[in-house]
Amino acid sequence: MTDGTSRAVTLSDVAEAAGVSISTASKALNDRNDVAASTKARVRAIAEQLSFTPNVMARGLLAGRTGTVGLLTSDLEGRFMIPILMGAEDAFGEGRVNVFLCDARGDAIREQHHLRELLSRRVDGIIVVGRQTDPRRSLGQSLPVPVVYAYAPSDDPRDVSLTPDNVAGGRLAVEHLIACGRTRIAHISGDPSFSAARDRLAGAQTALADAGLEMVGEPMFSEWTEHWGRDAGAMLLRQHPEIDAIFCGSDQIARGVLDIARDLDRIVPDDLAVIGYDNWELLAENSRPGLTSIDANLQQLGRRAAELVFAAIDGNERAAGEQPMPVRLVIRGSTIARR
Amino acid sequence: MTDGTSRAVTLSDVAEAAGVSISTASKALNDRNDVAASTKARVRAIAEQLSFTPNVMARGLLAGRTGTVGLLTSDLEGRFMIPILMGAEDAFGEGRVNVFLCDARGDAIREQHHLRELLSRRVDGIIVVGRQTDPRRSLGQSLPVPVVYAYAPSDDPRDVSLTPDNVAGGRLAVEHLIACGRTRIAHISGDPSFSAARDRLAGAQTALADAGLEMVGEPMFSEWTEHWGRDAGAMLLRQHPEIDAIFCGSDQIARGVLDIARDLDRIVPDDLAVIGYDNWELLAENSRPGLTSIDANLQQLGRRAAELVFAAIDGNERAAGEQPMPVRLVIRGSTIARR
DNA sequence: CTGTTAGCGCATTCAC
DNA sequence: GTGAATGCGCTAACAG
């Protein structure tokens, strides 16, 4: 463990060591031109030597800004927050902005608690990340800082929300299957209480209708798990052996379907095409064959959320409403045979 | 988006509204006894009404402490940081400590950059999270705040490092297989340049030797992937059909082995027991059968790291050296048939 | 070009 | 009990 005792060196330490006033030292370090080049160099050398790091809090007191953003999540265990966080970090980038990460664990009390903490710390803005695409309760309109909702939209249309476009994703998936020459397409998805499940189905239905096709069998809803994918896949392929493609509501479900297809001697993709959702690389790249999937571009979503927070902080741009974010298709071997 | 314009209300606002001085307001809100109960109540009511949140920066300026901790990770995409972060958050808990999350993306330059930022923000301590258990370069001994290394230890023994005990994990895994009556045990693992791979093997060898057994075939090293698990499993089972158990260096590898075992008509666990490593629930709980695995208790590791940072901050306790953290066995159907 | 002064928001003496 | 004064570390406006 490093030495936790030595007091942090302050600007006045540097000034004293350099034999100048505090304000001169400040100017030198902030590269103002109203200071002699020689003293500037000297002060900087001293600062370097003393490994001086300016106290951002003190600076923030003056500026009224802290250069911090709060990320309030209820999905620390899940996988959606991570890419969003990465995108946000990218956007904040070298902009000297740091992120406070708070995990509410899906608990409203804890969320309120963390919200107060973030406001106490005078974050310049807040990004709220949910774990489903269903609307969540708004933090309210009376906060002193801008708020952007990511993945899970706010239930208040006055808020800005960025959500992946699940309808477009469903459409994209089925259009791809049709483009691959498939016509007898079925759908297995997760919990129907999730708008994600319903929206993806809606998109799929649109694509089918546009092509003059009908879905084979009823869409099957239950859990977002491999187990369900296996069970549903087995039922479906037994009841409707003519099926030549299955659109799955998640990569986990798709993995289950791939698994059971092998048991039933259905060759993927020749005999049966399978497409997943989320493009969870751990699952999609390691299956046999690789799993074609829909990617929600979460990193880009996070980046955009950060940009919106920024815009609201220093500009006056005040967007509002739910903005569906584009998704993309990632093709692997489960829909097109690689040669 | 919420109103980003309304200036945050300050203590002087509250004082003015309550018709008292700033210092009295301060005392009232901090529950000091040298203030009349009536005024105390009044000030608090006003503060509540104005939704006053104290500016932690200003307070921190005085106190010399910020109540923040930096989490410097190089594993934002990976899975190790998340449970560690959760454990740390638990430990910090209601302690009014917040976490700055910085992702260095495995880049030393970026890490240095983030380190400076954290020091600028006067974090009270830093937790460094790596993505492998191999030693990483120390941040140095001259930092003004305590540092604890989690998962990846520091290469400087003067630092405190918490790493999962991979040797114990390897031993535990093989002891379990032996307890299940297995005697012809093989090993498939990942990249041998990882100390995790070597340590787990060492532990396994110990357990075998203690039981008077020898490993079947050579340990197989390559990647931490399902693909490798399938390939290695196929080779192994073909060359050594007598194998009755495989200890895998990761859950991904184990999933591959389970997959190929099914292809080769080996019944798990009756005919072949399989054990993984990491207890990645996504993989372990959804396989057929469920995957027995070694869990590194990362959440507890994170909690402990936070506790050590705390101890160093306000106590004088200054631990040092690499502390191996206990692991545990999670039994599922891949080693013991569930009835 | 440099130094002095003031003040960001708050907690803490110390007078009254 | 209460309030005026001081200072945390820093930057901005001025005066020299």
C-alpha cells in the first residue's frame, strides 16, 4: 500500500517553492499569456517536480461546475450498462469529465438515496440506465441538472430517453431471413411482459406482412434463457417440421435453439436458419455455427446519451421525448453458410 | 430533460429564508446541540422545502476528505470487474462514499491519465482492478492516497493485492472429482501464459498426488473459449477413452466439452464428469446438465478491497503483500446426477 | 508582467 | 443560543 499520509501538494506549495505569488503560479499552470515565459517554465518545472495535481473541487467551487456526471443504473449485474458506460466514457473522453457510478439494484429507495448523493456532489448531469426497454418512473422535472435516460425510457415525455429500436430490430431480423430465401419463419422470445419482446415481434410481423408471408405457428413467449430456447425449439420443430427459420428474441434463446436443432439433426443454416438478438459476443461467436444476431449499438447509445447531457449542460439544446436508436445486423454462420 | 438552469440552492439561501445566519443554519442542519430546538426545526423545514442539498465539494475543501474512491479498471468489457465493483459498493454502502469509475482499456497511457484525474479529484483511495491474475505494474509508492489491487496483483510486494486463490481452486476442483469417485482425470485449460492457467493446474496436480493419482494425458492449453473446449475435448476423449472426468480451466471451455461429449455420446455425469471454473452463471446454469464450477467469490473480494482502502484511509492499518482470497465449489449436475 | 484582493459554499472557532 | 469572522484551494478581477 502506498503512503497515505503525505498531504497533497497545493498551489501555494508550488508558488512558495517557485518564489512567486499564488495567482502567478495559477496563471502559469493554466497557460495564460499574461505571465513571463521564463517564470511560466519555472513554475511548471516546480509543479512537475512536486507532482502537483490541482484540486478540482476547489476549482469547481468557483466555476460552479464539477466536471462530473452521475451514472445511475439498475443493471450493474446485467450486460446493458457496460457498453453504455463505455460509450459515455468515450464521449466524455479527454474532456476531463469523470463518471460517478451508482447502482440502485432496482430498488427505488436506493435510487432516491443515490440521486441525493449525486446532487450533493453537484454532478453536472445524470444518465439513468435501466435494464429493460419498458418505461420507468421519471426522476422528475425539478432537478437542477439535466437528465438523460438510456435503454429504459422515462415515463414522462418531457424527459429525453434513448432506447434501442426494437421494432426496427425485429423487422431487420426477419428481412434478413427472407433475403436468405426463408419463407416458413417462426418466433421464440422471452417474457411477454417486456416491451422488448412485444416490439421485436411487431417488427417481425411487419416484415412478414410486407413480404406477403405469415408466421409459422404462434409466437412463443416465456423466459430469456437457453433452457426455454431448447424447450420451445423442440416443440416448434416437432409441431411444424416445415419451419426453415427461427427468429429468437435473445441470443440465449437462440443458443438453446441451435443446441436442440443439433439433437434433432437439423442442419444449421442449410436446413434451418437461426437468428438471435443482442449480439452478445460471448454467446454469438462461440456457438456452432456462429450466431447471426441483432446488435443494439449500445456503445453508440451511451455515447449519444453523454453528448445529450453535454449539450444540455453547456448549450441550451433541450431535446425531449423518446428517441429510438438504430440497430444493426451482424451476420454469422447460423443464417448464411460460410464457404 | 429536466430543467438544467435553476441554480442549486445553497446554505445561505436556506439561512436567509429562515432568517438566521449561515453558521446557525449550518449547525441546525448538522444537528449540533448548541442551537435552539425551535430554530433547528425551522431551518430544517425550510431546507427540506427548498430541497437543499449540501455541496459536498465545499465541505470536502474544509474536511480534506471527499468521500470518494476511484476504481481504476482495465476490464470494463470483461466480467471480473462487475462483481468486484458490486462488492465494493456494498462495503461503502450507506457510508456516503461514491465511486469514480475509470476504464483504462488496458492502456498504460490512459491509465496514467485517469490516475491523474482521480488524484485531482482528491479521491480518498483507489482500487485497481485487473483482468488477469498475473502481476501488473505498480502505480508506485509515492501516491498521496492508499491503493489496493484487486484480481490482478501489483508487482511490488509493498502494495496490497487481493487475488483469487487459483491453486486452491484447482485443488478443490480435482478433490471434488475424486470425491465423486473419479480416477481418470484430464485437464483442459486456456492460455498458458496466464498464471491463472498454471496455478489451477498446480492445484490440480497437488490434489491428484495426494490421492496417489496421475493426470490422464498432458494438460491441454490454448484459449479460454468454447471452441477450444470442443476441439480439445474431442481430441482427449478420442485418445484416452478411459477418461471419466475433465477439469476445465474456464466455464467456456467446459461448455465446449459438454457440447462435444454429447456429440460423442458420452453421458454427463454418469459416463464423464465435467467441472468448470469461474461460475459464470450465464454459462453454468444454462448448460445441459448444469455445470459444476469454482467460484472466486469476486464480490467478497471487492468488499474486502473496499474495507482495506477504508482501513488505510482512517486508520493506520497498512497491510502489504498479495493476499490469496478463498474460492468455493458450486455443485451442479455435470459432476453429480440430480435425482 | 506580477501581486493583492475577493469570493465560490461550507464548517468551525470565538465573541456576544 | 446566535452570529461575525476565518479559511479550505483555487481563479478572476483588478491594481501596481
